[in-house]
Amino acid sequence: MKSSFTLGRVLGIPLRLHYTWFFVFVLITAWLVAYLPMPGPYILWHRIVLGVAASLLVFVSITAHELAHSLVAVKNGMPVKSITLFVFGGVSQIAKEASRPSTEILVAIVGPLASVAISSIFLGISFLLSDPLATVAQWLAYINGLMAIFNLIPGFPLDGGRVLRAVVWLRTGDYMRGTRIATLSGRVIGYVFVGGGIIFMFVTGEWIGGLWLAFIGWFLETAATISYRQASFHDALRGSTVRDIMIQVRRSLLPVASREFTLEHLVQDYILPTGRRSLMVGTDGNFEGIVTLRDTKKISQERWRTTSVGDIMIPRARLITSQPNQDALGLLEQMDEANINEVPVLKGDKISGVVT
């Protein structure tokens, strides 16, 4: 997700934090400080410390939920790019869809099961503690239980929606039919949340709670629509080859630079006229590497006349390349996993085109 930064790695998987996480962190902490029952003479800073600790444990729980998805996905040959915490909880960015319905069910259901297990742990801990820690532990058990129930709602892209898709896929053998049904269910549920939030606001006068429900509904409906478009795009590419989707080598569409070009010549005659941010480098049609606009910016303009493309290009040995007859969907999944925007297409050593 954009507007996020990496905190570190958990079991080898990058953990990212979206800026919207801070909004929810402050909101949860403020609510706990204001409303969580705390017997005895607990002064304000005691409440703040407990509120912050409980908020952090909520997001540790969300991370564990997403980590369960990710570990099962990786075990089943589905690479995970990252786990991102954001305003609605968390999301595991899995670079490849499940190849079988049983795998889809397993990856989807393990998250809610993890939340149930965490809820049980906090509930058990609450019996060993005295207030206010017992109250905080009970609240965390409730939140994790609620998280499990919410994620089991049978609407895409929630875990329950993925299970619904897998069940339809298993019964009909049609992946896209399962996707359509789960997406439609997700959109309907999103509209129900929006309508329920509006009704809740006018009936109870609780505007914050009502707006939050409506916001969740809007998010579900939007996410379901986007997910269906992505699934349709992937389905449309099944059976296609790289040759079908690549940009072919033509000077007007895909010019090739020489390693002997100066950076001044490269920028003035190739990058500016075409608007491209990267160019393939080759001699007599043989692929040698790629030069990017970012690489040229690292060199001061005073040195552009004396610095050649060969001095700053990324050599072929460090790049992922493709062949024209390679599976298109497989290549795009590989690009997504490696987080790269362009892959040169070669026929032998000759430049044939590029996939962007």
C-alpha cells in the first residue's frame, strides 16, 4: 500500500505501517482512557499507559491474524510481499492467487482461527489478573473474538468471502463464478453497513458510531469491486503469452539506447521526447541492460556530457528477463512479487520488447 513505511520483518515477512494506523491508534487509546472501567484511585497517566498498552496489543493481535494467513500462503507456494497495518486492521499482500479451492479455504480460515485462539488466551489471562488488568484482558478477548466474527462475514474480500468463493469454486469448478458470487455478496454487505450506519446515526444520535459503520461499508463495497476487477484481469490473461502483452521494439514506441550515448544525448533525444522513465540498452539488437531516469538524476548535469550510459546502466545479469512464449500471468505475478515495473523480453540475446 502507498503512504506506508516498513517497521521491520516478522518471520521474514516485511511489516509495514500505513499512516491511517495512527488515527485508529489514537482513537482506541482515547476511548480506553475515557470509558474503560478502572476501579480505585487510578490517575490519568495510569489510564493513558493502560490505554496505549491495550491499543498496541490490538495491533499485535491483528499482526498475528495476518501472519497466520501469510505463513500458510507461503507454505502453499504463494509468496507474500508484506503485511500492512492500516485504518481497518491489516492486509497480507499475497503476490499469487491460490491454485486450488482447498488452498484458498485453508489460507482464508486460518486468520479467524488465530483470532479465536488469541481471544481465548486473553480470556484465560483475565482470570489470573486483578482489575484493572483483568478488565483490559477481557476487552482484548472481546475485540479478538469480534475480529474473528467480522472476518467470517461471507463477503469478498473478507476471509468469509474468500471461503465462499472457494466453496463455489469447489462445487462448480469455475473460479470466476465463485469470485462473482463472493464479490456480489461483499458489495451487498457493504451497502447494508452503509445503510445501517446511517439509520444508527438518526435513531440513536451516535454520529461517530454510525459514521464508522458507514465508512466500513463503503470500504467493503469498494474493496470488493476492485478485487473483482483484479480477478477479471487475471482471468482474461489466462492462456496468454508475453508476446500478446509486450510492447514491441520500434523507435516510436520502444527506442533502444546505446551504451556509448552520453547522458546529455540520452535525456535530450530519448527520455524527453518519449516521456519514458527507463530505456533498454543494446548494441546491434543484443540486450545489455537498462538505464533509468533515476540513475541519470544521480549524476550532476555538469557531468552529463562526459558520462556514458554504460557507466550507470543496470547490467543484464542483475535483471529479470522474459521470453515471448512465457506465460503472461506468471510473469506479471513474478513482477509483482519482485516489485518491478518493467521486464525486457528477449528472443535469444536479441531485444524483442518489454512488458510494463
